[in-house]
Amino acid sequence: METLRYFHQPTVSESLGNGWYTMKKYFLYLLLAVIITGIFDGGFNIFRYNFSSHDFTGPWFRHNWDHVFPFAIMFFSVSALIGLLIAFLVRPVISYGANLMFLQAARNTRPDIKNLFIGFQRNFLNIILANILVTIIVIAGFVFLIIPGIIFACRLFMVSYLVMDKQLNAIDAIETSWRMTRGHGLTIFGLGVMSIFIFILGLIVFIIGVFPAMIWINASFASLYQAIITETGAGTVDEEGA
């Protein structure tokens, strides 16, 4: 049996190293996760369209704009509503499920594609609440001179993993992430900075390199999560922080 590799130190280099190993071993599974997540990340943008009279040409539309305009408004309103529902009720579930797949891979276990949608069956409400709360906290932090937003984003990066891996509720996941990342803020930030360069490099490599870049980045963060909970022996709200 192959030696498990996820028992490593929570450092940038070792997380990237384990992420690279994970990407190579489970590339096709993780590629599918990235593609599906990307569809839901950007796909609902098709519902965001502002209509005006210039979008409808021809004599019929010029003479009947008063009839077309109410229809356009109704279509836009329904489309915007669908987009919001996807953004708040579907996208987080897919995103959190993808993180669970990456965590499985980081643990040297073949990722289960069904986990992309498992959030619809369990812990759905906590996924939605956790996503909303983290988004509000991070945005509020960026409003106050940016630096607090960066700190909040780093200290709360474990929330999605804790909700899916430990099935914590939204509040407990936020509190646990904040406690468990104490002392690891610079490492998380450093991995985030490295992720930017990896993504840019992926863009340079004929655009298609973005897919391996995204897999490597996500696998590295999953590896860092596993390294932290392995080091602390934590992961539940009943345990004391370091």
C-alpha cells in the first residue's frame, strides 16, 4: 500500500508539494470538479443582461417598443431572480462539494464525483449560511482598509472544509476555523500569493493551463487544511484551541 502523504507540516512548500502530487494522481477527477464548479461560478452570468431599445432593431421593434419593453423588463427580472437563486442556493453547494473532493484527493483517496452534489442531501442549510456569513465578514473587512478583509479571508479559509468534512454548523465552523488557523495566518496568506502566480502562469501557458493551475491551487489548500488539523488534532468545537 502506498504511503499516505498528507501527514506533512502546514507550510507553503509542503502544501504545494502535496497539492502537486494530488493533482498528478487524481487529475481527471479533479479536472471534472474544476469544470463543473466553473460552470456554476460563471454560468449564471447569462441571466444578467440589461435590455434597452438599442438591443431590438428593425421597423417592427421600433414601432412596437412600448409592447416589447414590459416583456423585456419581465424577462430581465425573472432572469435576475434565477441568477440570484443559483448564486446563493446552488453555487455554494457545488463549491463546497468540490472542496470535499479535493480533500479526499489530498488524503490519497479517490475523489467521489457524487460529493459535488452531496450538499443538497446533507448540511444544505449550513452550507448556505456559512457561505453568506463568510462573504459578509470578508467584504466588511475589505471595506475597512482592505487589510482586515485579507486577515478574515485567511482565518476563515477552513470553513467550507469543516462544514463538509466535520459537518459543523455555520457558526461552529467559523469559530473553529478562526481558532485552528491561529498562528498559520502568514502561511495561508503566502499560499494565497503563490496561487496568484500559479494562476497567472496557467493563463500564460496557452490559457488551457488554467485548469491544471486551478487543480493545483485547490489541492494545495486542501492539503494545508489537512496538515493543520493533523498538527493540532482539532476539528471539533469541543476541543480547545492551541
